[in-house]
Amino acid sequence: MAKNAVILLNMGGPNDLYEVQTFLHNMFNDPNILTMKSDLLRRFIASVITSNRTKSAQEVYQKLGGKSPIVGITKQLVAALQAKLGEDVIVDFAMRYTPPFADVSIERLKAEGVTHVYLIPLYPQYSTTTTKSSLEDYEARMHALGLKALVTEIKHFYTSATYNAVIIDRIREAMAGADAGAFELIFSAHGLPQKIVDKGDPYEHHVTEHVALLKPMLEAAGLAFADIHIAYQSKVGPLKWLEPSLEQKLESLECKKVLVFPIAFTIDNSETLYELDMEYREVAEELGYEDYRVAACPNDHPLFVEALASLYAKMRS
């Protein structure tokens, strides 16, 4: 009987302060992140960025307890999905830039005699910088380690009604009974250099489509916000990135009550718990906001588990 495995993929995050340098080094050496053709130039720029950013990044993770929460939450999600799918399928995960890397799960799949691997990158919208990078990495390591199994992959899942129901529930939780009509809602997505979008990356289009799908669901749930916006966060370097930035959007709003939902993330990490909930909270306070709220990511929400199980079933059909 064929053995199936579902592998959840994500970018990862430092498991301790020493891994901050590993995280930065691996991320900025990824040709999907720094897209210049010269490997030598990429390595040089990556080394400069890593050297310049390691200390400040360590300070960020120190405020989050000395590590990223992404691995711990992902383990909880994997355990819940394993319980949902049962013993007939192996559920595991791999991170792109920090342990556990792809090799760990691949060796397990080899030992278990897995013959079909279903890859689900935990990025709702497709981007070459995230989805493509994670899929390429895992499949390359499969070949290198000799795991001869069929591979089925999914590119995005922002159209999943079950997944979007998780987002509505997280927004409802964050509002905690407050009047949505008195708030503006910002869907904050991780930024991307404009040149990557100009080369055909569909990420911006997917984000826009995703928000369009969520608007009627919010109305149906009785969450009629004063207005709904898209903004982009996490800009790095001097290049032009997608706009408006979250800071620009906060500066432009007359309503001083806002809820931010991190639409590009499925698992809470430094860019949600620190950047959105700490750094931008300070920005909002300086701009005179009366109420600034950040919704939690889907994390291990039961409906997210259901959505992933449904994706797996769809991939098998």
C-alpha cells in the first residue's frame, strides 16, 4: 500500500539567538531573494547585510523570548493535522532558512518508505520569493538524498473558503465585540521589491484578489468596517517596494481606530509579533491613534487544520 506524506513548508525563524546569523545568511544567499545573476555578488551583498543586521535582529528576538515562535507553533499545527488525517499519512514540516531543514523530514520519509509527497507551502499567495523558493529547495533535497517519490505541490490557497473563514474568525476575535464601524481595517502584506513584481511575480495580484474575496465574507459576518485597505510592510534596502507602506497608510487615515491583519502570514513570527504589534504600535501612538489592534495569524486554529486537510484531499483527487 502506497504511503503518503504531507509536508508543510515555511521560511523558518531563529530557534535561538545564535541562529539569527544563520537565518539572515541563508535568506540573503537565496537567489530568489537577491536576484542578481552573479553568485559572487550575491554572496558579497548577503555577507554585508548579515553583518550589518545580525545584532539588531538579535535584539528583536530577545524581545520575543530569545527565539522565533514559528517552529513551536508549526509543531502544534502539524500535530493537529496529523490527528485529523490519521495514521495512513505522515505529516511533517521543513523550514527554508533555519532548522529543521528539508533533510530532516526527507530522511524520515525515506525510512518510512513514503512513495508520494504532498507539498503545501504555508504562504497563502504565490511569490517567487517564498513559494517557489521553498518548493525548489525541498524537491532539490529530495533528489540529492535519493528519495524517489512522486511529488504533488500546491502553489497558493488564498481562494480557500475554509481558510478565509479562519481569517474572519481571527478578525472577530481581535475586535472582541467592538463596533467594526468605528474602525478601519488594514490588510498588511509582506512587501516585495517592485522589480520582482514587474518581472511577472503574481504576489501583488494575489493579495488584491484575496482582499476582494474577504470583503463580502466580512460583511456577511457582521464586520462592517468603516473602510478596508491594503498596505505593505518589512521593506529592506533602497529599492522601490510595493506601496503604500503600512506607515504611509497609517499616516493617511483620518479614523484613529484601526485593526491590522497580517494577510501574507499563516504563522505568527517576528514580523507580526514585533514589527506589527510593537514597532507599528509605537508609530500609531505617535500619530494619535486611539485604538490600534493586531489580529493573530491562523496558527493552529481548528479551521486552518480543516483547510489544510481539505487541500490535501483536493490534491489527491
